[in-house]
Amino acid sequence: MPRIRMSRAAAAIAAVAATALVLAGCTKVEEGGAESSYPEKDIRLIIQANPGGGSDLSSRALATELEKILDVSVIPENMPGAAGALAMEYVGSQKADGYVIGFAPVEIAMLNTTQGAKVLPEDFDLLGQIMLAPGVITVGADSGIESLEDLIAQAKSGAVTVANSGAGSIWEAATIGLGDAAGADFTPVPYDGGATAVGAAASGETVAAVSGLGEALAQGDAVKILAVMHDERHPDAEDVPTVEEAIGQSVEFGGWGGIYAPAGLPDNVKETLESAVKEAVDSESYQKFQADAGNLVVYRDSADWTEYVGEQFTLFQDLLG
């Protein structure tokens, strides 16, 4: 009997010890983070513009692919305001655990210069560029303006209002750049997103708009696209001249974008997200979406995009500072 009692006691002690080891192991994984699996819950994707614009649609198209790859929900959340600064400052303030990411437009390289916003490339982990939207200038179909030359002539005789995606945005910079090149008086008018800006031109609320090509194409026959701000004509608008073809001045602006997160992601989380972004961009459905949207699929990995954004930051400091 004493021997049996001792065996039972030993077994009980061993069971308790084994349980403690398991719990200790779990705690270590949770506290250390390096060995924990990622992702284990839904991911929020913060979009800096209103629904329906180029940033929103590109983000949602990518989110659909990321869900398949990561096997969790990737939930888009629109957070427009201050030309994207509101969303980017928010993302930058979140815990760097991979569960809050965002879509970063070209304004990530501009806002510190144009608005004094607390948005610096080094404050983020840049995971990969996913697209490029060539800029276009558009007027309402019933405006009576038939060419970029007509618009410039009108602007030389009086100020012409031009809608854009917000003060300090790439399309405001493009409006200023085009006006400078043409010697025309363009008055930028800010809206929350390219889609609403083109809608303003379509309705006659402004004389013209500068936006991405896809946002202009989405308005259909309600607008007339006067010129593409790119070095060559776009395959989806082959009858639309480049700015250089239209007025003899080379003016090139485009809205690029990618996926980013707060700075300081754990290595395994960053590697997982970077790989997932590349796989999503390479997917047939995402490639088709961007082609249908009038955008170009341009991918840069984390290292290359980080270098490129730094170069763009310096460029806009020189241009707009």
C-alpha cells in the first residue's frame, strides 16, 4: 500500500509539473513573440481616402488576395482627411504587431513638406509598392472645352478651378506643375479623394480635375480626358495625347501606392507580410483588376520601395518646400 500511494503521488506531481511546463512554454511564446504564429486574428487595412477612389479600390482588391494568402480576414477601413495625413499618422501610432497596416499613396513622401504633417518615411515599415496611376486632366463633357490648349487659353484669361484629391496631394502638385509649365492660372480646389474630384468636374462644380486615369475612366461619358501626365499614351486611353504632345511641355505626374505598417515589425511578421503582398500583386485577379482600372502594376519589394520613397521625399522637398 505505501508503494502504491507513493506511485500515485509521484504521478500527480509529474502531471502538475508537465502542465506547468506546457503553460510556461506558451507564456514564453506569447511574451517572446518570435515563435508565435502570425497572423492569428483579423488584420485592419487603413485606407486614407473615401470609398470609390483609386486608393480605396486598389486596397480592397489587394485585401481580397491577402485574405486568401494569410487565411484571415483583412478588413478595409476608410479614414479620409488631410490628404492622407490623418490615416498615416494613425497607422504610425499603432502597435507594430502586423494587425494594423495601411495603403500608402505618394503623399507619404509629400505631406511633411506640404502640410507639416508628422509623416516621415522612416516612421514606417514599407512592405511593397503595388501600383502606379498615371495622372490625367479632365473636364466635364458639357464644358465646351475640347483640348488642353483650350483649357490653358481659358486659364490665361482668368483663373480656372481644378479639383484634386486634397491640399498637399500628388494631384494638387500636378495641378501646380502643369500650370507652371503652361504659364496658366490654375486654382487647385481640394476634395477628399480623386473620385470626388473628378465628380466635381463632371458636374461643373469646378472647371477641371486632375486625378488618376482610372478615376476619370470611371465617370464614363460624363467627362472628357484632355491629356495624360505620362511619358507615353496609356493603352486604355490611346486617343488621349500626353501633355507633351498636347502643348509641347513634358509634364509627368503619377500616383503610386503600396502597403505599409508601423515601424518596428518583428522580423517574422514583416517577412510574412512582404511575401504576402508580393504574392497578391502577382495574382492573376489583382493584375486584371489594375488593368481594368486603368492603372499600371508596378511592384517594388520592401528594400527597393523604401529607397524609392526616400528619393521621392527629397524630390518633393525640393519641388514644393
